[in-house]
Amino acid sequence: MKTKILSFIFSIFSLEIYAQAVSNQSSNMAEGMRSNGKIYVVVAVLVTILLGLIAYLIRIDKNVSILEKEIKQQ
């Protein structure tokens, strides 16, 4: 369990470092999208996708929990 947690923390830090490197390279594109107002559309689409994935995972978890209870009762 500790190795999973440590690997998760390490991956978060490595992603942060990679994101900073990429943001320094592509700031012109971001500035262009920000000036046109398109960055808000991109953020809205990403938030919608993430919320959909979270809702889907919660629904699957509930279904699995119900099935586990049925199996334990038998």
C-alpha cells in the first residue's frame, strides 16, 4: 500500500514539473486563446467530461455494492 501511495505522489509531482515545462513553451497559444475567450470553452468542456466520469464511477460503485450485498446474502 505504501508503494502505491508513494508512486502516486511521485507521479503527481512529475506531472506538475512536466506541465510547467509545457506551459513555458506554449504560452503564445494560451495567450491567443485567452484573448479570444476560447479558453473558457476548453475549460468548460474539460470540467463537463470530468464530472461525467466521476458520476459514471459513482454509479458503477453503487451497482457493484448492490451486487456484493446480493452475493453475501446467498
